[in-house]
Amino acid sequence: MSNPHPVRDSVERASTPAVTALAGLPTWATTIVWLALLVLAALVGPPVGWVLLAAAILFVAWLLYLVWPYASTNAKLMRVAVLLVGVAVVLVRLLPR
């Protein structure tokens, strides 16, 4: 499918090997890995925790970007909610009471 946006085309092309590898995994595997990254980030603490948290958020943002044109409204809302939860966790960690 030809896309009028060259940036999206290049991101999709560069993401093809990773997406193909993810498609070969069980559907629950990416969720478990994402949750493990979040739990480890909370347990380890800075600076390694920040890296793990950033990896988890970037992973969800990357998937959200890739599926946006093809996802249903409910799927988009769910992914945006997950991304916002990740950002909220970062803000809570950055700005403790």
C-alpha cells in the first residue's frame, strides 16, 4: 500500500523485521514483556529504572504509531490510555511529593 507520507513509509519499512518477529510470538507475550518492564522500572529505581520505563513507553508509542491508520476507534483509545498511564508513571516518578 503506497502511503503519501514518506516518514510513515520509512518507519513502516524499518519496522518490518521487528513487527514480523512480534507477529510470530503469542499474543500475550508483548503484554507480559511490557508489564515486566514497568515492574522492573518501579523496583530497580534510577537510573536503570528510567531506561526501562522509557523503553516501555517508547514501545507502546511505536506500536501506536504503526497501527493508528488501521486500528478501530476502541483500539486507538485503549492504546492512547496505556500510553498516558506510562507518561503518568513517569511524571509521578519525576515529581514525587
